[in-house]
Amino acid sequence: MSMRLQDVSEAAPLRSCTHEYKVNCETCRLSRICLPLAINHQDLEQLESIIQRSKPLQRNELLYHEGTPFQSIYAVRSGAVKGYRTTSDGREQVTGFYFPGEILGMDGISNNSHASSARALETSAICAIPFDSLERLSASMPSLQRHLFQLMSREITDDQLLITLLSKNSADERVATLLLSIANRNARRNLSASQFRLPMSRVDIGNYLGLTVETISRVFSRMQKTGMLRVDNKEIEILDQEALQQAANLAA
Amino acid sequence: MSMRLQDVSEAAPLRSCTHEYKVNCETCRLSRICLPLAINHQDLEQLESIIQRSKPLQRNELLYHEGTPFQSIYAVRSGAVKGYRTTSDGREQVTGFYFPGEILGMDGISNNSHASSARALETSAICAIPFDSLERLSASMPSLQRHLFQLMSREITDDQLLITLLSKNSADERVATLLLSIANRNARRNLSASQFRLPMSRVDIGNYLGLTVETISRVFSRMQKTGMLRVDNKEIEILDQEALQQAANLAA
DNA sequence: ACCGCTTCTTGATCTGTATCATGGCCGTGT
DNA sequence: ACACGGCCATGATACAGATCAAGAAGCGGT
């Protein structure tokens, strides 16, 4: 049993840990990223009052499944989550990876049922935000309403970037782009942008990037050989940021 | 000069055509598709009061360009529009086609600047809906707020479908899927689902589907040979819906 | 009605990535 | 400590679609 305490501790610890439903956005280190409202105490309290936190998900546990009724959107507090949908022939398409501070589940709004599934890649703490409460609240809080629109808009532009990546770029470019994306998101959380552990398998990476496992392996090996990367299984170190950027740079 | 009157006449004609800014959602045949609010006269009037309509765009005219300030989202009244973004190396990635009743431009919300560009594929009438007005209005109209969330959510799920298509499906499957999508959207507007004219070029189709022009041509030829399609330049007739569905059906 | 430009089609060849196959490694449970 | 099962790396081969090339067809302008 390997310890991965830093995953759980990344989000600010609760002051009193006895009642697990007590959430405290105000002291959460991620609040700046997650739902950064104009810092108005009253607003934050209102928001907190609707947010639910349940016990952490274990590796491979399902957060929600496509087709099931949509009730909440989710914020990752710690760990990592993959979003995916199942194709008609039963294969899986990974549509995104979600790290602490990021929000997922918004694709369920249009049909009142989840259009995709989400699964924990490692032990993950998640905040559930009931959408009907959020909707009601946002009608009286313009900044929240705006933030939700922006959040969804961001998801759209991110998807468009992925579409472009899949449609126009080579295997090396795709992998380089993903690594840089993860590095940037780490930086945003004040973690190292040059050294990190991939929470997902090669299969998931390949699936996400429209490539096979073998290709991912080969690209990693190649990049290691050219000295821009050090790869030790899931442990990644970016040795030549410049070169990696250039390898990705044909992407948008 | 070829006449294409039916394009412009698809949306309900204005009662008094002298003042071109007078918009009438209530009599618009597309209102059911476009922003189908609970049919409340007062709500509709409020909505109408903020919608702007300018003179139709000609073929190849730009509706908005990536990087420019975001002010409005747009509803297509007639014609057809393509959305695209320009990659860092100057190439174009088509991210979507928009037909009458469909809404585009929501990717601009997150940054207050358009993340993509939009260009008319043929003469097109467009309604511009200033977003700040829409935002204000939606705070006091729960059904409108909800509809906007749903609209954006829909865009996300559509993008996810395209991601899956690009990542998992063969050239034939991609083309078949696009044709069926267009057919369905035609049906929704009470147009023929089996016979229609493609408003976009082969280049645009290829670009959208992550394929080259040549491949698009070949797929069309192949499908014609097997008898599931009749292709006469941009004129498409689906001869065997069943077979086409099957050709696409490996997609989600 | 004609010209020139753009779009489309079809063929021949090339190539990046998938596929197939095999062996090593690592982590987990007994 | 060991064995098993999933995950990863690497080589050999195959193939779908890209690229290169050339001509045909459509379309707008004069």
C-alpha cells in the first residue's frame, strides 16, 4: 500500500475534520482557480452552503456515468479524474483529464443526463455542486452567472484545441502538447512545471490523443533519446522546455 | 448569377421590411429551434428588443474574427456559416458548420474575445444577440438562463462527438457521420433529409473531418459506386439511408 | 459565348502510425 | 518471497490516408 498523502493534502485541510460535509471554500487553496468569485464573504458563504463533499474516490472509482441523471457538476479538490465517453461499438474515448481546481460534468446540462463518464485516476477528493442550486444562486449573483458561462465557454475552446490537435498534428506534437498542458496546469497550482508524475496510463494518453499505446511509448523513448525529456515510467522530467515547446509548436 | 432565393426565404419574412432592424422572433419559423423559450409573449418581446439584425452576409464574408472583442452571439437565420480557428502555423481548422436556427460564437465568452472565426459559406442572414444584454435578461428569466446553459452544454457534447469521430473513425465513417448530421438538421427544419445541397467545399469538409480533399472525393466516389449515395458536385442524394447509417455506425 | 480560376476527381506512390508479436517490468495480493 | 496480471517498450510488417501529379468540370466575369 503506497502512501500518496500529498494528493489529499493539496487542498487545504478542513479545520474540523469530524464532519465530512463541512466545506470551506474560503480557505481552500484552489478557490482562486476553481470558482474565483469577487471575494465577497456573503456570496462565498452562500456558495459553500450548497457544495457537498463526500468521501474521496479511490483509484478507478466512477464519479458519474453517461446516461445517468445529471444533478451536479464537480470540482476536483485533489487527485485526478478522466472524462470519457463510450462509443457505440463499446470502445472508450477519453475526452479530458481533470486536475485539482478544475471543474467537470457540464456536458450533462443539455439533456439532464450525463453525456460522458468520469473516473478517478487515483485517490481523489471531489466537491459536488448541485446544479439546480447553482442555477438559482447564479440568477441572483451576476458574477457567479458570468463565471459559469465563462467556465463552459472555456470547456468549448479547450475542446476546439483538442479537435485541432487530433486533426492536424503528428504523434510527437500531440504528446508534446499534452505534456506542456499538464506542466502549465501544475504551474497554476504552484507545483513544479518541469517534474511531475503522470496520473494516467499510457493507454489513457493514447486514447485521449487518438494514438495507440505503442506510439506513446515510442514518442516518449524518442524524446528521451533527444534529451528533451527524462521518462521513468510515469515520472516525467522536462529537461529542455524550449525543445518541447518547439516540438509542440505546430499546434495552435 | 444563380438565384438562391430559398435560402433567404427560409426564415419568415418580416412583416414590414422597410426597417431592417425590426426583428420578429414570434413569427420566425426557426424560433422553435433557436431559442425556444416557454412561449411567453412578454419574455419574447424582451428578447426581441435586444436582438439585432443587419444586412445579410455575402459568401465568404466574415462574421467575426478570432482575437477581436466578444460582444454578441449569433443565430443563423438563413444560409450557412463555418466556424474555424487558425493554427499557429497559419493553417485553418474548421470546428463546425452552422445552419439556420443554430447559434454560434459562445466560445468568445471565456476571454471576452472570440476564440474562433466565422465566415459565411453562402449568402446568410444572421441575428446578433448582444451578450451583456442577454446576460442581464437571463438573470431575471430563469428559462432563458437555463436555455443558455443548455446551449453551451450542447456545444460541448457536440465537440466531444467530433473529438471521438476524429480519434476513432475511418474516413468513410467520418464522411457518413457528417452527411447524416446534415440530414438530421435538415429534417429538424422540415427540409428533405435525403436530398440537399452542401453549402461548403470539399476542402472545408476535409478540413473539418481531419482528412484531405482527395480523400473526401474518393469517399464520395466510393459511396456513389456502392449505390448508397448520388453525388452531383455539391448536390447530395442519400439513396440508401440504411447503408449510410451502417457506414457511420461505428461512430458514437 | 469564351476565358481563366478555382474546385473537384482520379491515379501512382510514399509514409506515419496501426497492428502484430514478444519480452521485460512493476505493483499487488497471497 | 513469489507468482500472477496489467502495464510498458521495442521490433517487424501492413495499411489507410497523405502527398504528388495531372486533367476535367464548374463558375464568375467580360
